[in-house]
Amino acid sequence: MRKTLFESLMRAPLTEPAPAPDAQMLAELGAQLGKSARRRLGRSLSIREVDAGSCNGCELEIHALNNAFYDVERFGLRFVASPRHADVLLVTGPVTRNMREALERTYAATPDPKWVVAVGDCALNGGCFAGSYAVVGGVSQVVPVDLHVPGCPPPPTDILKGLLALLQSVN
Ligand code: SF4
């Protein structure tokens, strides 16, 4: 027992090391995104996040966009509390039957022009939850999708790249 305790205290942590931050790439990406938003909208881009039934893995990556490292507000991207203030709906997860109506109502409440970005593999086709009795399917089965960001979950930089691609495609 004492030996096991000693070994567990001496063993290195089993967690993976954090990826090296690429601050320059992030700054360039964020600056381009902010510029594209101002050119297209004349102001900041407002994003409403909708969890349509995800495992919350995708939410962790989306939340990271607001942490001290990514801090996307400095580039002019804002997460808003109401779809009535949003330009983009960032939707995660397979759409569950319980969330279907909420997603439809959120989409209807978002003013035009609006875009829907489906984030994560589940948002494409249900991912590992496909076929479940509780799941309708991917986001496009409920509302029109303009862009899909793949990954399980996609890292914050992929989400930023997706938003940039979206804005550049509509400029
Ligand atoms: S794509 Fe992966 S992380 Fe995102 S909701 Fe699905 S299982 Fe979770």
C-alpha cells in the first residue's frame, strides 16, 4: 500500500501537454475577421451560441474564445444573449428532439441577414449520437446551414477560421 502510494505521488501527470499557443497566427486571424465583419456589416459580428444537444465538448472550445488567451472581443466579435441581437447562430451538437423547437424558434427570432454555422461532427450528421431515438439528426435537418466546422471538437482557431471563411464568402 505504501509502495503504491509512493509510486502514484512520484508518477508524472497523465494529462496531455497543452498545445503551444501561436499568438501571432491568432492575432492575424482575429484582425482579418474583425476587418471582414466591419466591411460586411459596418460593425462588430454578434454571435449567439445554441447548444442543440451536444456533449459540451464543443462548448468548451467555444467558451475558450472568450478566455484571456483568445479574447476574441478585442477583434470585434461578441457573444450575445439573445438571437434578436445576433448575426450568426453557432449551433453545436446533434439536434435532439427536445431542442428541435427551440432551435427553430431561435432561428426565426434572428433578424436577416443571418448565418448558421454548425460546429462539430455531431452538428453535421448527428456524429456518434446518430440513430439515437432522442436525436433528429444534423443541424441542417432543422434549419438551413451556411457553414460546417468539422472536428470532435474543433479547436478555437478552427472555429475562427470558419467564421472568417463565412464572412469572406458573403463579402
Ligand atoms: S462533435 Fe464531439 S465534442 Fe462536439 S458535441 Fe459531438 S461528441 Fe461532443
